[in-house]
Amino acid sequence: MSKMTLEDLRKLRETKKQEAAQRDSDGKDSLIIVGMGTCGIAAGAKDVLDVMLDELKKAGNDNVIIRQAGCMGLCHVEPTIEVRTPGMPDTIYGKVDAKVAKDIVNIHIIDRKLVNEHVYDKPAADIIK
Amino acid sequence: MHFSLSDCILDLVQNSLEADADEVQLLLEETDDSLIVRIEDDGCGMTEVELKKATDPFYSDGKKHVHRKVGLGLPFLIQTVSTTDGSFNIRSEKGKGTRVDINFNLKSIDTPPVGDLISLIYQVMSFHGSFNLIVNRSYTKDDRSESYTVNRNELQEILGELNSVSSLSLLKDFITSQEEELKTSWSSTS
């Protein structure tokens, strides 16, 4: 890849926008919140976010929103991520590594089933705005 | 101790954002021997007493988690540099901001690996909130230096909110291309 300028980036963005407009993206608007506190980072949350982004890109789920939050209070099962998918219960997954991250994308977000072994909690309302 | 230096830096940049900074400057200067990092913010800052407490692993201000008795962000940094002949300096002024200067010694066998700087940079850019973040990254070898700068406001103007898979992927590609150019410009000219 040659070095991209900001102008290249702007053009690429326009192309992607047009491609996305042509694709049917109904019901794909999930929200993923990755716990990025000291505990999450120490357990590998940075790599988990990276794997999730690549996997979602591969699956063509361009509309999924990924946000980073602080510690969710589940330091003992970090890395944790919360997934909010329309039609599914809001779920907090724990002990997420690269393989589990891929499972969450393919099983939870795409196939709409829970990744049972890694369900740890439903979100606490006071922690996440 | 964090697994990589990138993890450690990610943690520290998050401190700046939690201190309500409007602008954060992140400097990453890499040579064969060292990684020099400077994180400077205009957040709420700390008094001398607060600063002293912040370096104590058994202290937390208790605002985020009421019953918690530990705060490990800065102590992890101190542990890393003090066991590997590195150095750090933290200066803070209440109401003005905080500046952390770090010199990670890459020659020490006990220094954690630098880690993935590409994901570090796109992830600090995509933290939630309205703030500007400027990353100055350079790589110096044999008296020659290559560098690039990325500015969060500029990128956001082009890509929109940096939180959807489509904008984050483009952001990651952009940073990747800057990083590749930084390192490959050596092999292409020599």
C-alpha cells in the first residue's frame, strides 16, 4: 500500500458510502461496547477490538457501532464486551479472546444466537450511559 | 505490568480523556534503542498531593467505582520503567493539565514488546467524546528520521464519527499506510 493522503482517504470514504447505500443494511445496526479500563487492557481488550473490527469488516457489517468504555465492574472476567443487537437481549460477554470475538460476530450478531459459555451478565444501568 | 508498551500508552491516554481534556498531544519517537512517549493534555490536572497519591497502586479517588481500593494505570507504567532502566516524569497543574514524559528502554530484555502501534493509534482516536488528539509519530535510524502526524479533528471531518465499522476500517487502513511508509522508506532508498 502506498502512503495515503487525506485527499485519498476522502475519496475512499465517498466510494464506500455509495457502496453502502446500495446494500441492504436493515437490522444490522448493532452496538458493541468494549471494556477498555486498565483491567480490560491488561487482559487483551485492545487485540479483541482489533479482531472484532476485522471480522465485522469481512462480514460486511459496516453499520455496526463499536465504542470503548471504561471498566464495567467485571474485572475478573476481562476482556468484557457488551453487545446490543436489535431483537436480542443486551448481553455482556466475558473472557473474550480472538476466537470468542469471532464467535460473537458470527453467532450473536449475524446468526442471532447467544454464545452461551461466555455470557456473564446483563448490563448494569448505572455503569453505561 | 501490561503485556505491551502500546497497552500501557493506551491506558495513559485514557487517563487524559477521563480528566476532561479538550486537546491531547501524543508523541511517539522510536529509535533502535528507545521509545520516547509524551502525553500532554489540558484536562483538570492534579495538585501535588493528588499526583503523589495517583502513583500509589493502593489509591483510587473512588469516583468511578465506589468501593475500589486500587488504581493501577500509573503504577503499571512506573513498574515497567523502573524494572527496565527506563525513565518517566509526570508534571501536573490543577486546572491546567498534565504532561507525562516516558523513555522506554528497548535495549533491556525485560522491557515488554512495543506491541501494535497501528491499533493503538486508531483506538485512541476512536475513544468516545468531543476532544482533539494529535499524534506525532517518528522513527529514527542512522541519523535519518521519518515522521507523520495525524489529527483527530481532520480525520473526523472526513470520516464522520469514528465509531462505525466502516469509518474505523478506513481509519485503520489510513494509519497502516502511514506506518508502512515510515518503515519501508528505509529499505526502498538504501
